[in-house]
Amino acid sequence: MTELTIRDAVASDIPALHALVESAYRGEASRAGWTTEADLLDGQRTDAEDLADILADARQGLLTAWDGDVLVGCILIARRGEGIGYFGMLSVSPALQNAGLGRRLVGTAEQAMADRFGARRVRISVIPQRDTLIAWYERLGYAATGETLPFPYGDTRFGLPKRDDLSFIVMEKALG
């Protein structure tokens, strides 16, 4: 891997973003990494319209990581209230997972949310069945708040659940 460039996504990145996110979360390709949701969900993780909506909204955006002209990672950042940032859709090419890129994207996202949105705290939401991912976030300083959110059953934009017990736990970290 050459030197990575991390920058804000632009509309022309949407096809590459869509392919990356889908490969990191869904289908057989996602099983090459450790962050797959393939055992929990089928269908899509996102679509081009959702990505375009994110880029058009001043309260959120996508940071992208490029190895030359190849998109290898991305992360959604958002403002979720006074002093509160949120990140999601953290995606790293499955073949490159476990090499520190996810950690680097989270750190860059935290700084971007502090700078752009005045975030003093960052929240994330994680499917509780993803124990390994939750443990990774805990190592990054995130802790469960005790709050849960329902899974959007019936909304195929978020995938096709393979189980009927999905939800999200909310985790949070104070920024220094």
C-alpha cells in the first residue's frame, strides 16, 4: 500500500463508495474481513441515493481513504446535536482489514467532528450480536450507554434481516 490520502467524499466517488461499503458488510466478499454482517443480514447496506443524500447534507459527510486511485476505506460523520457527533458506515476493504486503517479513520473522524461540528462526545450504534466489533470499539475508548435503538425491520434500504432479534446498542466516547 502506498501512502494513504484521506479526504472528503465528492459526488463522483459514489460508485466506488457504494462498492466498498457493500463489500465490507454484505455477501461472500465481506467474509474476507472480520467486520462482516453477512450472518445477520442479506440485501444492501446502502445505495447510491443514500450516499448522495449524505453528501448533500451539511450536517454530515463521508471521509474517504485512498491508496493511489483506489478507495480502500470510508466513514460517515454527522452532527447529532449540540456538542454531539456520530459516526457510522465505517468500511475498510476486506483484504486490508486488521492493518490499522479502521483505527486511523475513526481517529480522523473524531477530529473532523470536533473541528466541524464542535463535537465533545461521539456516539455510534452497533448491532449487539457483533461482539468482536463492540470489543474493538471499547479498545478505542467507546462504552455502552445502556441506550438501545430498534432495528428498522421492513425497510429494505437497511438490508434483509436473517434474524428477528436485531437492534442497536449505543456507545459513546468523550473527546479530549
